[in-house]
Amino acid sequence: MLHDINLLPWREEKRAEYKQRFYGMVVLGVLLAVALQWFGSLYIDHLKSKQQSRNQELKTYITKLDKQLVNLKEIEAKHKSILTRLQLVESLQNERNKTTDFMNLMPDLVPEGVYVDKIKMNGRDIEMSGVSDSTSRLATMLDNFESSHWLSEVEMHSIISGKVLFGKKFQSFKLSFRFAPAETDLDVETAAKGAK
């Protein structure tokens, strides 16, 4: 009787082992690919959530900056308002000082022997009347007024002789001019000294 004898059984075993190893490697590869994909998606989700967090922080910061910008605009408007008020106050202060400046200037412009009775101020236009004991003193005063840096449009309207006061004869006069303080930072005394 003839028996089938496989003289090379190790080939079959190797082939079976190879198949088993191949299927194992395929399964391992699939599992590894799935795991890598899963970890990759987790990492991408982490990056996405981190980016969304950054975007949210940026939006919050932008909102904060927008509020600050609105506040800055309000502050700028208030600042402009305050500057406008300050300029108004300065102009009023300058107008207020006009009378004081004018009165400080007068003693240097009006010579001895000339007496001012009445001063009428209408803004910067001034009318002045009074008496003098001589025409030459009136001429000196008129010359002082015309050469002053602070005064302009000086006009002598009338000189009338024969006014008697305190038993003496005087000449009455009427004068008008415009008081225009210098735009520079010169003080009244400097201008008055320049007028001498």
C-alpha cells in the first residue's frame, strides 16, 4: 500500500505562518492607522479649540479697545469743549484786564497840567474829556497818545479856551482814540516806557 508522505511539511507551516503574520500586520496596520487618525483628529481639535480661544480673546480685546476708543472720543470732545471754554475765559480775562492796562498807561501819557474829567469806554473805543492849563501841554499829550504803541486812531475833537475853574482859566478838550493792547507779550510798563 502506498502512503502519501510529505517530505517537506515545514513549507506548509511556513506558508501558514506567513499568512498569519500578514493578516496580523494588516490588522495591526489598520489599528495603527485608525489610532493615528484618531490622535490626529484629537490634536487638530485641540489646535482648533486653542485657536478659537485665541480668537475669542482677540474679540474681547477688540471690544475693549472699541470701548476705549469711544471713551477717547468722548474725552477728546470734552477736551475740545474745555479748550473752547478756556479760550473764552482767556479772551474775557484779556478784556477785563483792558481797563487796568489802560489806567496803568494813562499816567505816563497825560502830562502835568492836564486833568481828565471823564473817560467813556465802549469796547476798545475810548472818549476822554478834561481840562488843561495850557495848549502846549495838550500838544504834548496828543503827541504822547499818537506815539503810543497801545493807542490808535487818535483824534482831538475840540479845544475850548476860557473855562474857569478854581479861579483860574483852563482849556477844555475832547479826545477819542482806540485802545489796542499789543499782541506780543509786552507788559504795560514796557509799552508805556516806549511811549515816552
